[in-house]
Amino acid sequence: MDAGRLFRVSASGGSPLALADVGGAGSRGIAWGADGWIVYASGPGGLMRVRETGGTPERLTTIELGSHYWPQVVNGGRIVVFTAAVGNILQNSTIEQNSTIEQNSTIEALNLDTREQRTLVSGALMARVLPSGYLVFQRGTTLLAAPIDLQTLQVGDAVPLLDGVDFTASAAGHWAIGDDGTLAYLRGSGSGDTINLVWVEGKGGTSASWTVARAFADARISPDGRSAAVEVRTDGDEIWVLDLERGSSTRLTFDPAEDETPAWSPDGRWVAYAATRGGQRVILRKRADGSGAEETLWSFTGHAHVDAFTPDGRALLVSRDPNEPQTDIWILPIGKPEAARALIQGPMRQQLARVSPDGRWIAYASNESRRDEVYVQPFPTLDGRWQVSTGGGSEPLWARQGGRLYYRNNESVFAVDVRAGTTFEAGVPQRLFDNIFVRKANSNAHTGWDVGPDGRFLMERPDEQARGPINLVQNFGAEIARRLAN
């Protein structure tokens, strides 16, 4: 999947063939069946499928609050085995929350002939069916296996196989097993993707900004450059404020549901963020020092992320996806939820908006050309538009003093000098450094970096010490058979 589309490409090389528009949330599993159908999961919601030759996608499953992920097509294309997670369990799964996983995450099977759906295993994730008749799945950091009859979909008693298998904050098990029983896996505690926050100079040199690596995401620097608001996924997707000078931290949110995409008010007093409360998607704000209760700014249907405050602090920019693959940029006046309106709309993704420091221009990413690019328009009139990036670009940031726009693509980080007075002029993009820094899963809807008042970038880098080598176990299928025989 790339730029909201599903592609097929020959293993021997050649040009990719676009099969279908699949949405902007990124892939959570693709399975190619022997019958010529490709089943896929894309963002929150149910499973879809499309012909291997392309065409109109067909919905296979639905879920009101949660997601269906990690499909596998078995039994000659008749059965789809997948993970079902209610609420935000795939984002909230850590070792400390295994009880929540057991209550809300299941392995399901869908009969494509009858469309009957059946629960195979409760409290599990990332299942794979082997041709030898075994169902392998993960519970916590343990791999287990059980015999399965694919005709009746009856599952026998499970036995543990291996402990210490890692999984991510999106509950993707870090393991794979082939039809011949060969197993590859990463060891870990299931604490999520461990990330270091680092300062990056304009030419790519790095220095530590935070001493303890955690599952950080969406780090945003405060207006004075002394703090950062971040999402910490090992705490159930909660918002924290880190004091980058003193090394202390303050937790802002405590609800077990998802909290993400923090943004600072221009005066540094408030942090706004997107959240789920009682099954309802909302935009909230709370004082940055942690005092007081959180305030609801907007309740709405669908999914949305907070992009940024406007420079005058009177409104928020929000990326909202009313219909996949569409995402629109909305403007939300603070204290006037009834006045929220779509600002920039289109058939595909328009998101990650930032208003220039002088309040006259808005930069955002759009994949209307079938590739993410960065555009600038007058704000709020939108009477004109300029493409700033070349060869792809996303996650735009304005320099705090204006005069320059930064963006990322898959390979590099770029800077573009701009003249943005009564008219807009953009220079040639200049490559700053390699884009070796991590981007969150489903990163086309998130910003994995920020620029401070001093011109340094705060970026997310994987903690290589927390991730060991890939372990390969041959003939593991024979070990499964031996364990189940005993």
C-alpha cells in the first residue's frame, strides 16, 4: 500500500499495478488468496477485498468500535482468519494491560461462502494457520498453538510454545512463520516500539533530548522550546509533557481510551489533542501544567487528528476523515464548536496543516496526485495554490521565524526558502539530511517531528538497543507437533 492505494508488482520486477483506492490509514495486513482475491485491512473498521486484477473493493466485515486486522486467507480461499479488537485495544496493548487484551481481542474466522463469522480464540492476536492443521497465535509475549479443523472451525486446546516474543503498540506480533514451519521472531517485552527523542541539527547531527527511551509519538515542541508534548503509547496512548531542560515529565491524560496528536496553544498554556471518550471521537484541551480538568472543544463522527493552533490561538486545524480514502482539513474556532467547518476538501487526503507564523499562509500535505506532496495556499481565503515539494513530501513545518518551510519524504528531509508577503514565492527544495528517523505507523496522518525556536529539529529515532536480532528457528513445525502430541 502507498499513497492510499493498493498495488501489485511482479516478484521479478517491473512497474507496479494499482488495484484499488484503499484509504489513507495505512495497511494492517494484506492476504492474497488462491482464488484471486486480495483481502486487506486499512485503518479502523472491517476487512475489505479486491480482485488481483483490480476493480471496486468489496466490504467483508464490519465493526462499530474497533478494527479487524492481520488477515490470512486459508482453505483454498474459503476462510479468512483475522484479529478483531474492540475499541483501541491494538493501540493500548502492553504487558501491564494483558487483562484488557483478554477481554477485548479475539481471533475470528469468516466463511466467505456463507459470510458466517466465528470466534476461534479469545484474548489473542496475530494468528496464523499452518497447512499441517495448527493455529499459531500470540497472547501477551507468548506464542501458542492449537489444533484446528478448517472444515468445522473447531479449535482444540492450546499449548505454549515460546515466551518473550515482542509486539508493537499496535499489537502486531514481531514474528512470522512459514508454511514449512520455519519461525522468525524478535525478542521483547511487548512494551511497544521503543523510541528515543533526539535533537537534530540542520545538517543531520544528533544529540539526546530525553534520557529514557519509550514508545513516543507525535512529539511537539512548546512555543518557548523548553518542553515537548508527546503521545506515550506504553501508557495506553496518553499525552505527557516533557520538560526538556530539567528532565521531568507531567502526565496530562488518564482515560483508558486513546489520546493522540497533541498541539500547543501559542501562549504555551494549553495542549489540545484528539481523543475517544465513551465511544465518541472528541477534540479536548487541558492546561499544560496538568492542572484542572480537560475541556471538550468538539464532538464529531468519524476520526480526526489535531494538526495545530492558528497563530492567534483562536482556532484549531483538524484533519478529519469523514469517508475513506478522503481526509479533509477543518477549522475549529475555540469555544464555538457549532462554527467548525471544512476548510480544504478533496476526493483524497488533505491533512497535516500548519499556518505560517504571520497567519497568512497554510501549508498541508495532499495525495491528490497519487503521491503525497506539500502545498501552500493563502489563509484563510485559499485564493491560489502552490506546490512546494518535488518528488514527494509530507509533514510540513514552518520555521518559527518564518521565511522557510520544511518537509519530509521517504528518503530525505528538505528545506525550502519562501517569500510569503502579499504573494507567495518558493525556492528550490534543498536536501538537509537523510530521513533515517522513525515515522509512526499510519504515519501519513501523524507528524513525527517538530522544529524549535532555535532551528533544531526534535525527531523520533528507534532505540536499537531495545531491539535485538531476528531469531530464526528451523523445523519449528516439528516442535509444534511434538508439544501438541504431549
